[in-house]
Amino acid sequence: MERPMFIQNGEDGQIGVEYKCGMFPRIPNYRKSDSWFLLTDGEMDDIIVDDHTTIKAIRRGQYRRLVEISRSPQVVVHMFNSTCQETSYSFKVTVKANVYVNDPVKFYANIRNINVRDFFNNQFSLDVKEVTQKYSILSYSGIDNELISVLTDIKVIHDTSGLAYQITNVMTEPNDEAKMLLKERDDMTIKYKMTMAAWKIAKGNKKKTYADAIWEEAAKGHLTDVEAIQRIKEYDRKNQQEKLEMLLKLRDEGMISDADISAQTQVFLPVSQSQITPAKQIAGNVTDSVDEFYDDEE
């Protein structure tokens, strides 16, 4: 069993060591600056060995155990949950404190009843809860400073346990379930910002042509001028072919006439070609051009 906090001696789960009283007991060596020495398990009240302790008092008390208790503070880090504005969630509060034995006799009397975690839960739960309930897990800036101001004002003496403590730091964060909620909110915010950024880009490029985009790439040095011209020409050629194929399909389905095709081609074909090229010739040119295109691809 782990030795209780502040207890400096004892083996095999025992608190303190055996003390032989007898007719002529020896006064234990108590001159250790960072410890108290307590004589206990006798017929009289427990006593702290100091300059006033006499052999007569020890013999009268018939003490059978010597317990060494540390005077030095121990750092205790305690974590617990405290409710927030949203009742379904809570904050995880971490309290760091220096803990002291203030009254070794009372401390030893309660040594088997003191659970440090329960002790601090009882000490802090009400004060902390009063603060955390005012904050939302979505907005809790300033909560640490308020908790520190509430909890670290003075050294607190707890008379019943024989302990005293001084809070040195308080840290607060949403608990695991609340963190998942915050992550979902952050993911939605990021997605929204990305969507808005893409929308602004699209809006800014709404009037930009394919040729504009290619020349921008050339300006950045990603393409040579020759490559830019070739890409624009190839794009225009494919675009014209697709439009002609669509017109021919509409004609074959009886939806438009050859005259309609000739009229439409004047919009996207070079003037010299559209003015002299009849619809049948256009159809033949399209077929030849498509065949040539696929031959080039191979």
C-alpha cells in the first residue's frame, strides 16, 4: 500500500514505526527541521516531540508508535469537471496547489479518512462552479483569471483535516465532449471561409476568358508565348468543332436547316471561311477535322 502523503516513515503499509517506551524511554531525536515527530498509540493524547517533551510524560503516556510527518509543502495537481452555461457540457478544471500540514496531531487523527482528491473536490466544487456556470464553452475568455482571483487570495487552513493549502495556478478547458462540439464548429467555419474565398475568386474571374487565363500563366513564366498561342488555338479549334457537331446533330434531327447552320457558323468561324463555306462543306470539314484530330492523338 502506498504511504500516505506527508508520512515519512513506516514499512509494509504501516504508518510510523514501533516505539519502545519502557521504564526509561529515550526521547526521540526530533531535531530535524523539515519534520514533526509524533508519539501515538498510547494511553494519553498524542504528543509532538519538542524541547518541552519529558521522559516522565512519555512514560506516563505509554506510547507505542513514532510517526514522522513532513513539514514541507507538497505540490498537488487536481483535475475535476465543473458545469458551464450549456448544461450538457462542462469545463475540465485543473488546480495546482501547495499543500501543508498545519496541525500534525489533527492530521494524524484523520490520516485514514483523508482522500486528497475528495478533499479538494469538496473545497473547490462550489466556488469553481459558481464561476464556470457564467461562461459558455463557445466563449470562455477570462475564466482562468476569474478563478485565480477567487481561489488564490489567501492560504486556507482546513481545521478538521489539519491541512492548509495555497492555490498557485488554475487552468480551464472544455471537456472532451465539448471539444468535439468545438471542433465541429471550427470545421464548419473553415469550410464556410473556404467556400466564400472560392466564391470571391470565381466572381473575380467571371469575365475572364480561357485565353486570359493562358496568358496569365505565360506571364508567370509557366508557359512560353509559343506554348500559350498553341493552347489557345487548340482550344478554339476544339470549341468550334464541338459547336459544329452540335449544329449538325440538330440538323440531322430535323430541328434546324442547312441555312441555319450557315448563319450560326458566321458567329464563331473566321469571316472568310464562314462566308464561302456551305453547310455540306462544313459538315465534311468537321468530319475530316475530327478524324485528323484523333489521328494526331494516336
